Amino acid sequence: MRRFFNLLLLATTAWAQGDFYLKEGDRVVFYGDSITDQRLYTTFTESFVVTRFPRMKVSFVHSGWGGDRVTGGGGGPIDVRLQRDVIAYKPTVLTIMLGMNDGSYRAFNPDIFERYTSGFESIIRSVKQALPDIRITAIQPSPYDDVTRPPTFAGGYNAVLVRYGKFLSELAARENLALADLNTPVVAALKKAKSIDPELALKLLPDRVHPGTGGHLLMAEALLKAWHAPGLVTSVEIDAESRQVTAENTKVTDLQAGEGLSWTQEDDALPMPLDSKDAPLSLALRASDFIRALNRQPLKITGLTGARYVLRIDGDFTGSFSRLDLADGVNLALLPTPMAKQALDVHALTIKHTQIHNARWRQVQVPMQDQKLERLQPAMESLDALEAELIEQQRAAAQPKPRHYELSPE
């Protein structure tokens, strides 16, 4: 019986993964410069995976270092960086985003470009030699903001980064790499955000280089799309008159019908954790297709006779809707549901475990690696154990819970 259950669980997990790039047992290393070092697009990506695939075991290591180029930087030369911060973790998946610093913030220069292309090619060779089965995603550099502010020279610096990204597209084709464009969709969203709210749009890339939370969410969307991430959280359609239910990625039980409706849902995923109080992030959502592409949780109810209804989940007020709203369908992922609150708790644990890893790496391992300290290795192992405990809590927090729904006439 246990063997049957395990096989069933594996089959369910495989069905849920579909064409998604990440698979059971993967270990992902995010590698790059200060934009990766911000640990925002990377933690958004991790939290999406953990909440959308709560039963899939995938681990994440965040290895960005400010100022890095294809030759390395403050964390050491590239061979040191790759061995210590990538290869040592034996990843099955590696993302690489470099280029912002490599272009030297000036007009296109062929010699500088050649250093970038040869350096990036060398990184790919080194990683593949050490880890022959690794799957690599080359990330085309995120934009330098020449949209909300005037370019600093003719053509602008982002045009240089786009040229670097074109090289990565060609390299990906030659080397059988996955490719993620974190420039084109962010620039498009910047243009739309500027048309909506020019002042707030400045905060998407506050210093033109390092995105705020809204900009990083757009970057995470681009990476997840490149990985063929599913846009659906759950889908439920109920005909109140016939009591027919159609459900996807969830199980609906105990449907009761009277003046209103009540039922229980056991979902297979949580919505993407999003802070609705973050104004630049909210603007990024308005200026992009993030919700449609990655955060759909439709609830559609037909056959109702009243004019308006109140929806409560686990007794908490979720929203008030007209009969027509419900017949068209409402997106629960946009509402303050218990599931959304649970997802935010998961994201908080994502942040905490990456903070512990960063402290272990940047404050203990690297600055003390050349000192003969007896307690250095035990100290790092203790921090590793603390991070592992936080990851266990993160995974436990991501498991969906049965939720009781009540729809009552208003």
C-alpha cells in the first residue's frame, strides 16, 4: 500500500510539473552580479516554484556578487567564483546573468564586447566540464533604464546591453542552453508604466541599474516564462442550479446549496505571494501581463438568483460580488484570501533562509577562508543546519490546507 501511495504521489507530481523546466530533485544556483545579489528576482522565482509546486523537492542557492563581470570581481576571479559559489553546490540547473558591468556603462566598444563574449564562453566551458549534465539558462541582461530618464549618450546604454543579449541568444543556440530575455519585457513594462504614472515608474529601476521590487517581479516573470511555468493556480466552476462542479488543480467536496453555497476545497497549489501595499510592485502588475500569465485562480459561479453575494473563506471576508461578476469569474489570486496570506508566509521564509546563507557565505566563509580557525568549519555547518531548518519550515508552510468557502446573499 505504501509503495502504491508513493507511485501515485510521483505520478501526481509529474502531472503537475508538465513542461516546467525544473524537475523533482533539481538544485538551482542563481549566478550573477549585483542585480542577482539583490536576491529579489531570485527569491520571487523560488517562492513561485515552492508555492506552485509544493510537493516538488527543488533547492535554491543564491550566488550573486555585486560588481561581477565575466572575469569575476569582488568575490574573486572567475575560476574561484565558479568553483566556490557554483560547482561546490553540484547544481543541476544554473542561471547566469552578467553584462551590466561588462559593458562599462559606455557606448558599444568592440574590444570590451570581445572580452565579454570570450569570458562568457569560458564560463560555459568550465561549468560543463565540471558538471557535464548541468542545464544552463543564459539570462540576457536586464535593462539600463533609458525609458523613464533620457539616455546618457546617443543610442543609450540599454542598446549596448541588447547587443550583448543578442550574442547570448546565439550562444544559447550553439551550446544548447535555455535562454531568458529579462530586457525586452521589462522595457515594454517601463514604457507602459511611464504612461500610467511617470513619477512612480521611476521607482521600478530607481538608479537605472538596480530594480526595485516591481522591476524584479517583472524579471522573475520573464525567467519563469522561459521555464514554461504554469499560469494556473486553481480553477473552480460551480453551477448553483444543477450543483455541477468543474475543478482543476483542486478538489471540491461537501457542496451545499441553499440561499447561497458552501463547499470545501483542497488545492494543489498556492497563489504567487504579492504585497499589494507595495505601490511600485502594483504598478508593475498593471503595466505587465504577470497576473494573466502566472497568477490565475478563477472562481466562476453560475445559476445564482440573488443580486449580490459575499464570499468568505475560513470565515474571513474575501469580497463582495454581483451575480454577473461571479458568472464571469473572479480571480481569487488578487484577493486577500487565506491562501494568499499563507503564500506570503512562505515568501518570508524564503527571504530568511537566503539571509542565513548570505551571512554564512559573505561574512564567514569568504572573509575567513585563509585564516586557520578551528571553529570555522563547525560554524559554517551550524549555519547550514539553521538554513536547512528554515527551508523545512518553508516547505511545510507551502503545503495547501483544506479551506471552507461560504457564498451568502448580501
